[in-house]
Amino acid sequence: MDTAFWITVLAVLALLVASAFFSGSETALTAASRAKLTAQADKGSRGARTALRITEDRERMIGALLLGNNVVNILSASLATALMTRLFGDSGVALATMGMTALVLIFGEVLPKTLAITFPEPVATRVAPPIRVLILLFSPIVALVRILVRSLLWLMGVRANPEGNMLALREEIAGAIALGHTAGAVARESRNRLLGALDLGERTVDEIMRHRRQIEMIDADNPPEAILSQVLASAHTRLPVFRGSDDNILGVVHVKDLLREVDRLIRGPDSPTEGLAALDIAKVAMKPYFIPETTALDEQMREFLKRRTHFALVVDEYGGLQGLITLEDILEEIVGEITDEFDVVAKEGHLTATEDGAWVVDGAMTIRDLNRAMDWALPDNEANTLAGLVIHEAQMIPTEGQVFAFHGFRFEVMARRENRLTRLKLRPL
């Protein structure tokens, strides 16, 4: 056991430490939350800023770490084999293989990775500065390896997705919220609000709009007394005004504007002699705001805020009226149902439990609202409402009393009006 022997032993131990460093760094930098690192960077942490910078190009970072880790592992195994062969002859190869496998597995892989996965952000901020230097040193070799790998993948028909990082980030956030709810750390209401805000960019106005059959409109040809009575009886403050056909929208009247006009006609200094009979609802109405049915919800919310209006009429590609949407409808996708003293009665009875464990549901209730209320997972890709889902799956308009089973639920049609399914009964199978 001369000096060379002990130098070799120390070299093997140093290489094991380097292997642990590379393994732990890889795990910490890939497992660290970018949100937490960003928060630490905003507070002045240089290590967090460096970690964020080097993790922007994960392929380059992992390539450098794997290169360093493989070099030190192969070199340590080679030195250990030479050392054991010198001591035990040919049998030293087997002893070196078993010994280095155990040492690398325990001290070079499992131990550092366990430590890094337990404290990912603290470890990432500490190892980021030296890893950045190593990435710069290894960048020429890593670049050649990346070109070779991408060329091989291209030959196999695999193409890189430039939007993959953004999609993965959104899925990561949604998965973290769902996992937090499953673990009991996030309440169902909080989960719904967070996921609702996250989904605004993925959903369009036609999914939540009020259908044209449900829109209350004012006929401009009606007598002024009838128009005033209709507005007073309505639960809404804004009503579309049409003439002839409900596709011929003249404008949208606001109750306040109508009240001011009525006051001018009756009590104003320049009020006409005929009084209320001189009311022209078309002149009181504001210019209508039309939007296409394919507009994303987050984009429409920004437009509402920009235009300082809360009301829009939805049209299809042919210009035909499909429905209307308000800012409140979009906000309800985040915070849940918003009710006041006028629409509490109108929105009661959407979901009623029965004695046999089933639920009686309004056919016009959206699948998303039902999933949020019951914590179910009915698909809403092909239909927005529960009645639409039943019609889509049945490939027909069912009659009263018909029963279907799909998506793990039993659906019974309890009431039908014309071609609309107005009431359904559901029970999980």
C-alpha cells in the first residue's frame, strides 16, 4: 500500500462525492418549484435567480449534469477496478464491480437524490452557481450531443413541441391544485375558483352564454305602457330591443336610461303634451355590442373591462343571434353562482336530491356547474348542458321515461317540452 494506492483511494472517494453532487443537483433543479424560486429571487436570492436561469433550458442543463455524472462514475469504477486488481488479481474485477455498485447506488444516487427531493429549493439555490459554471464548460460537448440526439429523434419521426413548456406549466399548476384538493389542503370551493380562472383561456363564450330562447327582449313596436310594464316586471337591468324579428336587434336599453326618458316625458320642462305616449324605445337604447361565439372567455373579459360595458350579444358565423353573455357570467365561472334578490327564486331547483339516492336536475344546467356542485367528472367536450349530453350520447331526442346508462351514470328523462329535455334524473351506477 504505497502512496499511489492511497492517492487512488482518495480519488475514488472524491469521484463518489462528485457523483453525489451531480445526482443531487439534477434532482433538486428538476424538482424545485419555479414559483417558489421566483418568490425567493424577488426577495434578492442570487442562487434562486441562477437556478431559474439555468432551468430555462432544461435539455442543456440535464445534458451537462449527465455528462459530468457519467464521467465521474466511469472514472471511479475504472480506478476501483485497477486498485482491486492490483490487490486481488483477476478476482478484483468482480469485487470492484460489486463494491462500486453498492457505493454508487447508496452514496452517489439514493442518498443525494433523497436529500434533494426532500429540500429541492434550498439545494437548488446552493448548487446553481457551480452548476452554471459547469454548464458553460461542458456547453460545446453538450451542443454536439444535442444535435446528434435531435437528429436521431428526427429520423424516428419525433418532433419537438415549442409550446410544450407552456402547456406543461399549465398542467403542472392544474395538477398541483387537484392534488392539493385530494390531500385535503385545498377546499373544493377554492379548487373550483383556481381552476375556473385557469380555464378561462381554454373556454369560449358559447359554452356559458344564455341561449336566445332564454333571452328576454323588448319589441320596439309595442305600446309605451306595455314596454314600461315589461321592464318593471323584469329581473334584468339591460334588455335587448328588436323590431319585427328577434334577429333584428336595434340596441340594448338600460333601466336607468329608460327611467330618465320617462321622467323627461312626464315631468321635464320640455315634456311633450302626449306624455308617455311619445316614448321611442329605439332612441333610448344603446348601440348593441356583438361578439362571435368562438371568443375566448379571458379575451372577452378584457374587452368588457376595456369597453367599460358588461353586456354583449353573441352571433354565429352567419350573423344570426345565438345568445348573450355578461361580465357576471364570466365571473361566475371563477367564483361560482352569483345571485341577488331578483334571481334567487329563478335559480332554485336546479339540483334536488331524491329518497333513492338519485338527483333531479334541470336539463339546461351546464355540465361544468353540475361537476363543480357534485364533484363529478362528466365530460363537457361534446355538449355544454346536461340535456345536450344525453341527446349527444343517445343520438336522438329521447321521450319521457326513457333511460340511458353512460359515463358511469344512469340518466332518466323525466320531462320534455317540445324538443327540449327540461328535467332529468341521475344516479351514479
